[in-house]
Amino acid sequence: MPHDSHLVLVVDDERPMREAMVAALEQEGLRAVAVGDGREALDAQRDGRLERCIIVHDLRMPTMAGWEFREEQLREPRLASIPVVVVSSYANPRREATSMGALAGLQKPIEVEAVSRLVARACRR
């Protein structure tokens, strides 16, 4: 996949949610791709398949939860600087985002305009 500094990586284990988020972001004029869990996200970033400016990541997933993903991401200097937006139906995603050092925490279903503003800020569009 070619480099695109404004690519949004969506990470969610629920296919309908992934597809809806990608479609909504693309409708806002953003490029977005999705993977099914934190392990896939890390693998894609490590091998350079995905050059992204921001990651929109679910908290609760069976293979690798958002907390585990963030810990792994922060251990790798090349990946640590990529901003993460935590999304969840969890009671307080903002609190979780703060504890993980994420850019923001948003309640599902996400407000695409809010993500778009975060992308503009993080990616300096």
C-alpha cells in the first residue's frame, strides 16, 4: 500500500462496526483501512504495509485488546508516536484513553465529525 500521511487505521473485531467506521470516514473525505484486532494492526505497521497518521482502536477485542495493543505500540519507537483514538461502548472511554496516553476516547457509535477533527489535528491536514 502506498504511503498516505492521512490514512486512518481502524481496529475493531466486529466486522460490521469496522465497515461502518471506514465507510463513514471515507464519506468525510478521509482514507481509511481496517483490521480485525490489535495483533493485525501491529503486524501491518511493523512490516510497513500501512503508513497511517492516526489509529482508531476499539478497547475490547478477543485476540489483542486495546490496552495490550497500546502497550506494545509504546514499546516500539517507530510506532509510539502514532496517535491513538480509543473507541468503545465501555462506560468511560475518555478515562481509559487518558490512562493509555491516547489522543482521545470516544463512545461507540462514534461521531465521525469528532474523528475527522482529531485526524485534522493529528495529521495537520
